[in-house]
Amino acid sequence: MTLDEESARATSLLRGKVVKQIVRHREQEVLIKFEDGSLMYADSEIKVEISILPID
């Protein structure tokens, strides 16, 4: 699967989901819990930075 295909699949699976909680156990991981019980997990060998940009 290409990166573009992976991105499109993730976009499709996440469309309409509402974030319930973001959990950080370590600098290298992020767990996002959604209201419907779905989970999204990211893990890396280096620190993962979270950036959230407001929409004007």
C-alpha cells in the first residue's frame, strides 16, 4: 500500500469520528480514543509531537 493509499484509507475510517480522549504514556506514543470506542495508536522510535492548528 502506498502512503497516498494509506492516507486515503485512514481519512475514510476516521471521517465523522469524535475524539473522546488523547493519552500520552510516553513521548514516543499517542493514543486517541473516540466516542464510538475506536482507537488510533501511533508509536515511534523518536519523540512524537502533537500540533493542533485552529481554523479561522
